[in-house]
Amino acid sequence: YQDEKRKQRRSSREHGRGYLPDLDIVEYVDHVKPIMLLLFYTGFRKGDAIGLRWEHVNLNFSTISKVIEKTEHLDTHEKHFPISEPLLDVFKKWHKQSGEPTTGLVFPSPRTGNRLDETALQTPWKNIRKFAALPEERQLYSLRHNFASHLVMDGCDLLSVARLLEHSDIEMLVEHYGHLRPNLLKKYSNQFA
């Protein structure tokens, strides 16, 4: 995705639009790669990613603290999420590239400076799917499923996965991801024995 954007920009600059910023000298050509990596490394819903503010991100303590948008009408308490090392690196680079802001949206619209539209990632995701040869039916929400699936397959307990995904209980996780660890009960029985 980024290579294609850089190629397009080089062409534009060579054909009379030299005033456009040089994308070959920046880490991220736009908000797409950092936001996709945020979704990949946290399992966040798209709304929580595009609504993320710098006030929510603590780079020193590697945490995100925010109210979950989907359930904010029911629960207005801040939830706390760890930032993994690879994601911390992304945030630090994006923070620097964005001018090291202390407030405001982490991923503002490049056109308006306001919150990205809910559909802003549709075309980039379509292109990413094409570049990665992913099936067309693979939706952006698949990144959330991927996050949960890998945690479950790697042995993370369902309560911890539920907390990372900000589910109130593990019922949905058992229903959707329980099959990924079919021998878990036998393992625990043997472990006890």
C-alpha cells in the first residue's frame, strides 16, 4: 500500500506537482498503515481507532486509556489497554511525524482535521486486500477476529482475551473462539492430575 502511494506521489511530483510533500522521506505515507497496525495489535473496533485521541495514549507507560465508543452509553468508565512493543514503535513514529501533539485526534482527516468518516478505511482496505491477495469477503473487522483467535490459540485465558476486547463476559468468546483450543479441557485435567 505504502509503496504504491509513494510511486503515485513520485509521478505527481515529476509531472508538475512538485509542491506536494515527498512521501519517500516519511515513515508513513498517510494514516492508513498506523491505523491498520493499531487494529491488528489491539483488536480495537474501527470506531475506537478513528476516535482515538493523543490524550488517550500514554507513550511513557505504553497504555491506551479511553471510554469504549460502542458501549459508552452504558459505561462511561475509562478502560485501559496495553500497547505492545511493535505498536509502541508505530505510535512513537506517527507521533513524531504528526508534530508531537499532546492533544487532538491521533488520526485526523487529512482534509478537514476532524474525525475520519466511518467509511474512510473502505478503499484503503480494499487495496490492501488486493495487494495481500486476501479474499474479497475478508472485512476490516477480520483484524479483530485475528487478534482474538491468535490469543486463544497461543493459550491466553478467555477472561484476559475478553478484557482486551472489552467484552463484559466470556460467553461470546467461548461461542466464537472455543473451537480453536479443542483439547483445552483435557490439558487442564491432565495438568491437575
